[in-house]
Amino acid sequence: MLGQTMHRQVALLSAAQALFQTVSVLVMTIGALAGSILAPSPEWATAPIAAMFLGTAVGTVPASAWMSRVGRRTGFVAGALLGTVGGLLAAAGMIFSSLLLLCLGTFLVGTYQSFAQFYRFAASEVAEDAFRPRAISLVLAGGVVAALAGPTLARLGGELMVPTYTASFIMLAVVSLLAAILLLGLRIPASSKVGTDTSPSRGLLEIMRQPTYLVALFGAASGYGIMILAMTATPLAMVHHQHGLGETATVIQLHVLGMFLPSFFTGSLIARFGVLRVMFAGVLLLAGHVLLSLSGTGFYSFASALVLLGVGWNFLYVGGTNLLTRTYSTAEKAKAQAANDLTIFVVGLLASLSAGALHNAIGWQTMNIWLLPWLLATAGAVLWLERSASARVSAG
């Protein structure tokens, strides 16, 4: 019975992830294009996407703290309702030709994301130890649905109403409302560890100073920041190189499939090869994205590069999340998780905000070349931790 409940709750969280990621991918597909219609200059085209990540960065710590008092279900439902309001405000921004209103709407979508990012941690809380890596992966695998639905809704809604993209944002509001209804069925039992874990709660800085925590955070933040920078710039780059919305949406679909399809087996890879090796493979895949981005600006160059970008993100992000769960106790989880995700989404905010300016200033290919030093630093951090862990085992 316990196993059935565990699997049922993970399945529900995976479905909620699918709906949330549909919303997020929709914004990533058309946010910069909608922004370019309303922005006073090209550098501000990605402002709606940056506003979404600002909402996430601002909301992460309050969301974690509030859910520690009221529970996951209440917080998750409230977050989805914020997404509903955000979609309606973004649609109003298009109707009234207001970039500020559009950004306010995507800001609220970002606050939805600040709650939804804890779905994967909720899965780790309902799962038994042996099932935990797979539970995290399965929740993130809900994004496979989003890979198909997000760009499709963006494309279908693009010309359905005037002004352009108004209907897309209304669809976003409807999907968010469906997520809120679904999450009413969530039941997360009290952790059995709460009553038995009598160890004192450490301070946040003490938790974060752990080498394992730092590498988990740096790996996940690197994967997320690199992915957001390239993904945000992709629609602008494709339009610049004479690709239409249909081709752009297809590339984003392939990218998001690359992000989430591996989640069906990432947990198994971690169990077999170890989390650090999977994270290092993620770095190599992201380097492959950079190399493919240099192969040209045709459809297949964009598509192949963005697929590797997605798979590389998956290995680093799922691996980083799994590694992070080993660094804190039950009593410490709220602050440890919030600090991790706040950092990640601040990196995402900076990446999304700079994507438009970097693309406008140096172009798609040069922008990707600049990612290589970041990837080198990430690879170095992962290898350092692996060697440190091996040295400790040898010494023991």
C-alpha cells in the first residue's frame, strides 16, 4: 500500500510538472518574440523572459518558507493560480501594447515557477531511498509532454487572436488553472524521518560550505544558466537567419524533448555509473552543443545543437539535484533547497536578461563560444569532487 501511494504521488507530481513546463516552454518559445513587438529597442526583447526568472528568484525563498508552514499542496496550488493570473495579465499586455504589463504577467508566471521547482524535492520526500533518484527523474520527465504542448500552443495561439500571441497567453492561463485543480489531489505524508531526526539544524552557511553542496549547486546552476542563455537567444537567432515561427517552434520542441526524455533513464544511469560521472557527461554534451552551433545557421544546425543542449542540461540538473539531497537533514531541507534554487534562478535571470543584448552585440555563434570557459570550470569542479571522494575512500 505504501508503495502504491508513493508511485501515485510521483505520477501526480509528474503530471503537474508536465503542465507547469508547458507554461514555461510556451513563454520561452514566444516571450522574446512578443517582447520584440513591444520593446523600444532589440536589447529589451528578452525582458518578458527575464521577468519570469526575476519572479522565480524573488519567490523562491518565500515559497519554501511558506510551504514549510502550510504544506506542499497548499503552496503548489497557490503557485499554479498565480500562473493563471500571470497568463491573463500577459495577454492584456499584448492587447494594450504594454511591455510593462506583459512583463508583469510573466513575472507572475515566474512566481508559479518558484513553487513548481519544488516538485522534484516533493518527489524525493515521498520516495523511499532506493527509488529517490528515479522519482526525481520521473517528475522531470513530465516535461516530455511540455516539449510537444508548449511550442504547439505557442504556435497555434500565435495568430488565433489579434494582437499576435494574445491567445497563446490565454492558453497559458488555462493550463495553469488545470494544474491547480490537479494538485488538489496531492497527498504528501509526514516524513518518518521527522520524528527520529534529532540532530541539530546547522546554519545555512555551514551547509553551503560543504564541498558536495557547492559542486551540486555549481553544476546545476551552470547547466541551467548555459541552457537558458542559449535557449532564450535561439528564437531571436533563428528569426535573424530567416527561419519562421514554425521552424523555431520545432527546434524548441526538439530541445525540450532533449531536456526531459533522458529523465526516464537518468536515474538509472546515476545508480549505475555514479552521479559525478553523469554530471561530467552533461558537461561534455553541452560542449557538443557549442561545437554544433558553429557548424552553421541552417535548421539542422540549430536543431542538433539544441538537442545536445537539452540532454546536457538534464544530466547536470538531475545529477546536481540528486547530489544536493545528500547534503542536508530533514530539518535543514527548506533552507538548503531554497538557497540552491534561488542561486540557480538568479543565474537564469542574468542569462535570460543578457541573451538579447549578447545576440544583438556579438551574434549567435560567438555567444556560444563564450560558454566554453564556463563549461571548463564546471568540468574542473566535478572532477575535483570525484578525486576528493576517491582520496577519502582510499584513506579510510
